[in-house]
Amino acid sequence: MGFTKINNPKELGQYLLEERKNLKLTQKEISEFTDVGRKFVLELEKGKASAQIGKVFEVINGLGLELHLNKRGDI
């Protein structure tokens, strides 16, 4: 099981962009089946810091990902 440490919105956006591309999905496709707008997906992938957390989880779940939090130093 691989872990990726995400330190900021830009890193999260880059990770989600790469995962979407790995799944061969367009921004439009991910927005349609997660019920968030394509503009939101675009801004999220660019690392916009003011993204709505509920919509972020919609995209994370739509890409088949899970979010896990760990205390620093526990990994």
C-alpha cells in the first residue's frame, strides 16, 4: 500500500490530476459523476486554496481514493 504525503492544496491538486489522468478520465467526466462542476475540478487540480471540502471529498471518492490522516511521525 503506497502513501503520499500531501502538504498543501497545490500538492493535493497535482496528485488528483495525475490520478485522473491515470484513470483516463477528463475533467468533464469526473465532474459529471461526482456532481461537482468542471470549473471546480479545474481549480482543485490547480491547487486553489479555497476549495470546498465537501466537493474535494466528492472528487477524492469519485477517483476511487481514500483520505487517511496520521499524526506526524507515525508513518
